[in-house]
Amino acid sequence: MSHPQVTFKDTTFTRKTLLSARRATVSSKTLQTQLDQLKSTGRYDCFKLKWHPIYDDKSMWPVPFHLFWDSDVAKWIEGACYFLSESYDAGLDAAVQELVEMIRGAQQEDGYLNVHYTVVEPTKRWSNLRDMHELYNAGHLIEAAVAHYLYYKNDQLKAPVEKYISLIRKRFGTADGQVRGYPGHPEIELALLRYATVTGSSEAYELAHYFLTERGNPEGQDGKHYYDWETEQRGESRWMRPDAFPTNRTYWNCQAHLPITEQTAVEGHSVRAMYLLTAVADLVCLSDSGDKPLGEKARKSWTNALDQLWNNMVDKRMYVTGGIGAIKQWEGFGIDYFLPQGTDEGGCYAETCASIAVMMLAERMLHVDLDGHYGDILELCLYNNVMTSMSTDGTKFTYVNQLASSGKDKSERSDWFWCACCPPNLTRLYGSIGGYLWDYGPGDGGAYVNVHLYSSAQVSFAVGDENSVTLHQESNWPWEGKIRFRLSSTNPVDTTLRLRVPAWAQGSYEISPETSEQTSLKIEKGYLIISPAYTSKNPEFSLEIKNFAPRYLSPHPYSMQHVLALARGPIVYCVEDVDNDWETNHFKDVTITTDSRITEERKEDAETGESYIALHSNGWTRSVPNRGGGARPSVDRDLTFVPYYFRSNRGGRGQMRVGLVNGSSVIGTVFPERDYTG
Amino acid sequence: MSHPQVTFKDTTFTRKTLLSARRATVSSKTLQTQLDQLKSTGRYDCFKLKWHPIYDDKSMWPVPFHLFWDSDVAKWIEGACYFLSESYDAGLDAAVQELVEMIRGAQQEDGYLNVHYTVVEPTKRWSNLRDMHELYNAGHLIEAAVAHYLYYKNDQLKAPVEKYISLIRKRFGTADGQVRGYPGHPEIELALLRYATVTGSSEAYELAHYFLTERGNPEGQDGKHYYDWETEQRGESRWMRPDAFPTNRTYWNCQAHLPITEQTAVEGHSVRAMYLLTAVADLVCLSDSGDKPLGEKARKSWTNALDQLWNNMVDKRMYVTGGIGAIKQWEGFGIDYFLPQGTDEGGCYAETCASIAVMMLAERMLHVDLDGHYGDILELCLYNNVMTSMSTDGTKFTYVNQLASSGKDKSERSDWFWCACCPPNLTRLYGSIGGYLWDYGPGDGGAYVNVHLYSSAQVSFAVGDENSVTLHQESNWPWEGKIRFRLSSTNPVDTTLRLRVPAWAQGSYEISPETSEQTSLKIEKGYLIISPAYTSKNPEFSLEIKNFAPRYLSPHPYSMQHVLALARGPIVYCVEDVDNDWETNHFKDVTITTDSRITEERKEDAETGESYIALHSNGWTRSVPNRGGGARPSVDRDLTFVPYYFRSNRGGRGQMRVGLVNGSSVIGTVFPERDYTG
């Protein structure tokens, strides 16, 4: 069993691509920028356990401003460790070591390790798992410890975390003397499973397994739902509740309204949902790899839940940009097909962390069931909702990624957030992104590489004690479909390659050299299978993914979004006022049709240094007449589209939109694109 | 100054029309049905102040099930008094008198008069104005007292209510020793103003004026918002809140987030908003009539608020059926243009009471500013969202009036509701509907009648001490546009008539006999002005409103509802599964185009005895393809449309929809229809 956060080290990026360029920016700029933010906001020193003025601020309830500081620090450590293993930087190294020293110093005698409940409310440990992110913070410390251990190869962070895990394990469980709690914000589950895989800790695995099976138990604690019980213990009325709970007992907000295996629709806070399901998928992975067998029945009920919740999310609750979560109040999902593009249409949240977590889940699902659909969604999130969340210079971020701006919510970036989960999440994702490109290993009577993402990169891995396989890919992805592969190994190995053919390519590709009949190719569930017969004969070959021509995408008709978005390959486009400078109403009335002609233009933006393909088309601004149909005027206006990820990098007035009014009676390709015609 | 609840007695309905038939059903059937419900549910006897088992039920907080019983009884008394004045019924008379006796007996020494706070929580009077409907219940008692006084011409109910008003006045106000409260659910304000008008009570007027001016004061009580202050007095956290409050301090739910004159968008609970604005409009009416002058500046600030809030509501937050309120959680308004047709699209509430209250507000606005637009909306509500809420037999009701059914919320009726505000509201509306048809009186150098609604009815009123004017109208409205008028008076009077020409008629009408040049006609703000020159020469004449041909209506494009609804005259249509029996998906995929041919059919439904005009057209069921546009199949399906008000009367599976998918690229007439081309 492998995780991308572990395997990323096997991959090196070679030539510059969009992806490797972003990654390089994070390495050269973002890590330091975020370290500066940690320092200036008080986070860097929080494990010193001194009082900070913000701890006095009681205006937020129940979650005070500083509640996630532990996790902000932990995620940065995790990201820094990933980058340090590639290019050493003394300053970052020193910061990591100092932070780890402070964390070690903050641990209590019994192993407890949390800033808020040590400094601010020392008597209230474990009194509000539902809201207070205690176990969420613990989860991020565990992830940091794994990354730290793998890079530094010492126990400086692993040891205190191990002690903390033991303390948590002692408290929570089904045995006498334990309480039946589980975190309001899942995260520790996936952290524990990775920790277990890397360290072999049974305790960590069992704790994660307990959290996942206990969750949503209607009568777990003294015959009551744990959150009801703990509310009573606090002496609180159930009518007293966080603003994120629209009504009392909104336990679906934390996916605790039902046991996970009984849930059929993905509900509530979208980051929580994705972290939770990532852990569930990992549970199945650990079973399938033989590390921790679940038993057939249990495996089936977990995979059933995964399938139902994944499909519900992708088919009915995901934006064309890979964003999830329409509702700001609970940072999460609305009802099926409720996907307004922006605040003035009823909502759109599409949090950065949520799409990062979709990538994490999709990556796990590719291990549960190798289906190109998961890879498609992984890539969609990466190049759109995730990539848009950092400025090209690596210093400014978005938390929410709406598909349309409005007077209330312009398309703009911030240096930092009081709840700063997203920026360091991006850092650790880019740090480990090499691990998402492919999975590989001995197998299939030799070796295999399943290629999920295209870039210019190389991976090497051992096959047996003395043999090593190297696969190199080179491309100008995501702009061009041609990928050159070069396979080599110390000694000959029968190597099978599986290369993802995205659904939008509609099964259309070319391979060169062409295959002979004996080694005919086929696409299985979105992956083109290249047999050892071919690779042994053609260690160097190229694949060309076709259908890069711009296409019109439409949300599902039930979303009531009668709009068209432009996409090209995995890139979804938007219009911005910078390129379309006489727009004043956030492109709300700009209308296009499916038969508008689209042209492409290769651009190098002087200011940002960014290269991309812009699209040009034409449309008109509809009038909203009292009678009759808003006829198309005789003269169209020109429209320029840029990649959605590139928005908000060049000034402007923050006016932006992805889906424009559809002026034709036919719709575009319905999102998500799922058919494999190959 | 007159109110329709007072003037309705001047009007008698003559020939049968849709409106008078419904009214007759309420008289012959509904009043008794509702009386039976009051008796069987415990409401009838509640003023006996005995314990009822439901008082023990604590599952609802803060509003227990019985909290509105006072108002249910009061509204029924009010409705009964309206009908008694037309046709005496000994049983109803006896019930009213018995109820009044019980109410008298329930009044406390000091004048206090409320069931819950006398029987269930006697120590907590006035402790939670925000949620507990104490003043709302008082308001309905006051309205009942006015109706009772006008019919019985005695003080049996007026006297205790007067005493109660004095007690309330003593407690609330700006003087020393008073507290600065106001009701969470407005209603008492409009009741007090009518009471003041009928009885001349200055105390009632001043109390209403105080409530309206104090509302939303950010520092009314001890420097705090009254609801904050009262929350503190109860020892409650602001995070403890009713389920109708999505977040803490959701005071917009009761229109108390800002002083009324500073509000620019209509927010929150829609019935509260409409009752409140009806009182504001009445304040202006009382000023304009000279009864209670406001001063120019104050009048202007009230009318500014009325204009802004009315226009915001009608232009951006009203359904094509006259329904208001998209959101179930707070039974109220969503953001601008957020008007999904049903639960599975994000909401649709359109409460019966809310549209009744729009009628009440529109009626007042016609006195503030005689503009046919208010009459159009009044009529739209009456024949659609309001009329649909009672079965044709007068025994079954709806509370919520969605524009599309769904698996979760079928189109169906109930005998009664635990919160039973709507059924008796309907009763009192139909009882006083004569007062909404027209307003009239001496004026314009003789007499005038402004005709807002067409039917077959007659009104007589005094002009001077010895003269009386009678206007008779006869029509088959709303099916046909021809209305025959007959004007007479004891002695000759110069009478001006103003006849509303609905916006959908687009200024098109015919008058017969035709007018000579000297008495040329004109439409001013939606009213065709018939001068004394014409009426004196043609005391009998007919008006024909044109453009009754069925038309396509579309919600505003910003609503993202790319749908078409059919309307004919003031009637909005829907499709029901009864007539279209192979529908299984609530007509969600049924598609029509603006060029589909529509035919009319006069129908008499054997089962219900209902006559109406059905519409026939054709369309198709769209497929939701993954690629390409859901092309129109070669063969269409037939579609039958019935008036929306007629839905859910003939069995079926509860599948219904007003707006069908628009398969053309042009839209219909955008709702609301506001242009006057005449």
C-alpha cells in the first residue's frame, strides 16, 4: 500500500509544464510567504503556550479565531518536509526544526497536545468534539509527523504524536471506561491510516477504524447520539448551536446524521465529507492490499457507500470546475443539482480545501477501482478549482472559488485568512503532487505503471531486489495532447502501462509507433492498456490524446443553469473584465450560442509571465425586456476567455464568469463527462 | 377612511361568477367545517382556561403547538361575523356568542387576555415578544372585536379588547416605566389602526404608531436592540434560537433588523412582512384622509419605504402565481430572483396567508396611490395563490402553494393544520371580499367609483344626506372580458368611474356605446377614466377588456428559471397528472416552446361541478443526454392545462407544475406584467 504523500519522492519533474511551474513557485516563494504569515499572525509561536491577545476575542462562538492554529502550523511543516526532500533550504529546515521543538515542548505529561485546551480552556478537553476541532488538529499533527519522519528519518515529531495517539486511543472506543466520541471535523482518520501504514502502528489503525464505524451511531453513548450526549454534558440546550447549524441537531453538517454505510447522499461541510471518505477509501485500500483485511461483507458495505456518495457528489453536486459545496452557511453541499454560480444566484462556495480533498479521495478510489473517471475528476479539480486558488506569483490565495462574481463577492485574492486552512493545504498538495501522477510497482507478472496525470516527469521504482524500472513522460500538457514515453529498466521487465484517456477525448487517440495486430490496444474503463508486448518492442513511443478543440459544457439541466461554459482539454475557461473591458454586470447578461465560432490564441502575459491558450468567441448582451424574447442584436460583441485558474491575476474590477447564458435551445456536453466510447 | 373589512357590507354579489361561487361555498360549507375543526382540536374551548393534553407537549421550542389557538378562534369569529351580516345562521350566531362569552371569561383582572400565558406559563407574560406571538394573538382578537362590533352593534367583545389594548399601551412605549418592545409577528398594528378608525380610539392609533416607529431600533431598550435585551432578560444565549433563525440574531426574519423606513428589500417571514406593511400603508391612508396627519417628512419616509419594499417584492421576489416566500425554514423571502418552483429545486413556500396579506397591502396601496398595478397584483393573488388554497368543495386546504410538486412535496390538500392560520384567514377574506372590488364615495365634484375587480355585483353608497349612488356590474369574469355596468342614483350625481385595465390587456379595450369626442376616454396609471359626461349620457354601458388569448409568461431571466407558464387573463395555468396521465416525473422534463399552438376548451367537471376553461397544447419530454442538446422528438405529446387554482381537486398522484421547460431560445412575457401601453 502506498500513498502519494509517501511515493511522491520517486517522481522528479523534468521539463517545465504548467503543473511543474506552479510547483516550482510554491517551492521558491509560497513556502516562505506562508512562513512569514505564520510568524506575523502569532501561529508560529502558538506552541510556546503563551497567551496571545486574540485568545481574548469572544466574538466567535463556539469556534474562536485561533482554534485551527495547530493545524496551520502542522500543514506547513508537512508541506515544507515534502519540498525539503527535493531541494534543501536551510531557512525552511531551521523553521521546521524550531516548530517541532515547540510542539514537543507543548505536549503535556499525559501526552495531550493542543494549544486551545492547554492555554485557553485547560479544564474543557474533549468536551465538544462536534465543534472544537480538537481531533482535527490532532490529525494534522499526525500527517506532519509522517512527513517529518520520512524526511528527517528521526522520531522528533513522531514520538510525541505517537504518545498523543495513545492518549486518544485510551479515551475513545467501545470498551468499558472509554467514551464513544468521534471528531466533528474528520481528518484524523485518514491521518491515522497513513501513520499506521508508514509505522505499522496497530493502535493508529484501530483508532481510525473505530472512528469510522462509530460515526453517526444514533445511540452510541448511554443510548444517545454522542453529540446529544456531549451537548447535555455541557449543560447546553440543543437549540443553542453554531451558526453553521441552520437548525438544531444539524448533524449532517458533520456527516454524523447516520452511520457512514447508511448514507446515500453526500451532505454537509464538503471538506469534512471528503476527508472522511478518503479515510473510508483508504480502509478499503488497506484491505485490498492485504495489510488489514476487512472481510467481504464489511468491504462491500464500505465500497457501496463510497460508490453512492461519490456518484451523488459528481453527478449532482459538483461544479464544472471541480468545485463542491454550494452553501456558504455550512461550507457545504446543497440539495441535488443546486449549483448556482455565485452569491447573487443563491450561493457557490467551492472551497479550495474541498477540491484538494476530492483529489485525495479520487486518488484513493483509483486504488479501489482503476477507472479513468476518478482520474478525470482528479485532473479537473487540479487544473481548475484548486489551481485557481493561488496567484501565479504564489503569494495570494482564494478560499472560496465561485464560478461568477457579483457585487457582494468579487473575484479577488487575499494574502491570508483568519481560518487559514486553504493556503498551506495547497502547499502540501503541490509538495506531494508527484505521487498523484501515477501508481506503479511490481505486478502483472512484471511491473506496471498506471498513468493518471500527464506532465513532464520521471518515476523510478524497484522491481525485486535488483531491478528498477524507470518511466519518463514528456509533454506540453494540458495544452497539447502529445505525450512521449520512455521506458527503461536495469534488466528486462514485462511492463504494462495503463494511460488515462480522458472522457472528453471520447476515446480518440493515436499511438506511435503504431501497434501491430498482435499487440492491439484497448481502452478499459478509461485507461489505454499498453501491453508488455508493445512496450518491450517500443520502449520509446508517443501517445496523442485527441479532441483538444474547445467544447461547450453545460451543467445538468436539473440545475436550472441554462448556461454554456467553454472548456479545452481539462481546462475550464472564464471571462474576466480585464479582457472584456466594457462589462459592468459581471457578465450576467452575456449570451452565447453553441454555434458561436471559437478561435485559439497562444498568449504570454507580460506582467505575470504566464503562458496559456486564450479563446475568442462572440456573443451579445441580452436585454431583459418586459415582453418578447430578448432578440439577438444585429452586431455581436467579441469575447475573450482565459483559463479559470488564471482569473484574478491581472488587476481588473473582479468581474468574472464561467457559465454564460445559453442563447440557443440546445445545450452543451452535460457535466460530468463520463462516457467512454473507446 | 374606509377598510374593505368594513365596507364589504355595501356590496352584494348578484349573478354567479367564479368569485361569488367560491364565496358561497365558504358561507355554506367552510364556516361550519372550520367550526367543527375548532371544536375537535380543543381550540373552541381554549378560552375556558382548562388544561389541554397538548399543553404538555414540549417537542416544539420555543413555539408550542397551541400558541396560536387564540388567533384561530379570533379569525373564525371575524369571518363568521362577515357572513352573518349577509345571511343569518342561528348555529353560527350561537357559536360566536358562546366563544365571545368564553373570551370575556378568560380576561384577567388587569385586562390581560391570552391563553398560553394564563394557563401554561402564567409568570412569563411579555418575556418573549420575538417568538411567542402574544401581540399577534392580541391583534387577531382586536380584528375580531371590530367585526363583532359592526355586526352585533354591542360591546361584548369590544369592551374586553379595549381593556386589553389599554393594558398593552400601558406597558409598551417610550415613556418612563414603559418598555420598548414590539411584536415579533406584526399583525396588531393593522388591527389597532382599523380599531382606531372604527371606534375613534386614540390609544389604539398611538400604540400602532409606536410599534411601527420603534421597530428595528438598534438601541431602543437600555441602549440595546429590544430582542437582545429581552434575550438577556430570559438568561438565554443569543446562540440559542428557534429553527426559523438560520443564524443567531436573524432579526430580519421579523423585519426588525432595521427601522422600517431604512429597509430597502423585503426580508424574512413573508406574512409578517405583509401584515407590517399593510399597517404602514394604513398609517399613510389615515394621514391622507386627514384623520391622523403624519407631517410631510414622515409621510414621505413611510411611502418611500412602501414603494421600495413593494417594488422589490413584486419585481424580484414574487412567483407568477402571486405567491411570495421561497424559503421554508423561515417561511419567507429568499434573495432577489431566487424563485425555484418546488422543493427539489431549492424551495418554494408561497404561503396562503402571505398572498392574502399581499391583497390586504395592495388594497391599502390603491388608497395611497391609485395605480392599476396594485389592482393587478391583488387580482393575481386572489385567483391564483389564494384561490388554489381551498378545495372546490370548501373543506380541504393548502398552507404552502408550490409551483411544482416533487417526490417530497406532492400537490395535495389537508383538512387542517397544527398551525392553522391559513384556513380561517381564507374565510375572513372571502367574507369581506366585496370590500376589495371597489372603492367609492362622494368626491370629484360628485361621486366616484374606482373598480378594482370585476365580477357580478352591486354597490350602493350615500352621497350627501339624501342621495345614494348604485353601481352594478355584470360579467363572466375571469373567463370573458365583457363587463356590463349600470349606474343609478336617487338624484342626478356627476359620477366618475375608474375601471382597471389589467397590464396583460396591453391597454386594449372596447367601450359601448362608443364615446363621442367630447367625452374621450383615457387610461391613467392602469385605470380607464369614465367621466361624468359619459356616465350621465350612458348610465348603462359595457366595457370589454381585450387580450384574453392565452399567453406565455416567464419568470425574470435572473431567476435562472428557463421556463414558460401559460396564463389567460388573470388566471395562471398548470399541468396535472390527472389530465396528462403518463407523467411520472412531476413534469420536470416536459418542454414547450413559445410557438406551440394553444386551444381553449370550456369544461364542466362532473365530479366537482366546476366550470373552467382548459387549455390544450403540445410539447415533448426532453431527454437529458450526456452529449448534445436533447433534440425535439419527431412526435409531440399532447398537454392539457387547468387553472392553477383548480389543482388537487380530482384525485391523481399529486404531480403538478406551472412553469415548463422552455424549449425555445426566446422567453415569454416577463413577470410581473407592468407596462401600460394605453
